[in-house]
Amino acid sequence: MNRYTKIINMMESYFTKDFEKTKKGFTKVREVKEETVRKAFLKGNCEVLVILEDSDREILIDDFSPDEDIKKYLGASFINPRR
């Protein structure tokens, strides 16, 4: 299962993904588009870790999370209409 991270702060929010570099032994973090995360989330094969930087809270959202949480932290376009 893929894991994406959404970082929310006062000015902006953005999505990132961690890539493991096995040959060099470190983790590379890259910013990804919201559309990429939405496609994977609607397929049901990913989870999103939402980090609220201002309050230091972390919320894990996956396909089985309540619709209210998905809409609040990710947006209405992430709600699967087939549920």
C-alpha cells in the first residue's frame, strides 16, 4: 500500500511521497501533485498521513475513514462515489 503525506501549515498545503533508495541507503522525499494522490486514493490502494504543523497533530486517512474526515482534510473530490 502506498503512503502519501499531506502537510498543512498556515500558508499552504502540499502532498509528498517518500522514496526508499536501497542502493544508497536513504529516503528521498518528493512533492507530488494532488491529482496523483487522488487517483491512487480512489483506487483504494493508498493511505494519506495528514500532518498539521501548527498543532503538531497527525491523522491517518485511508479508504475506510469516515467521509467527514476525508472531506475535511483531503477535500470532497477524494470521496469515492461507489461507497
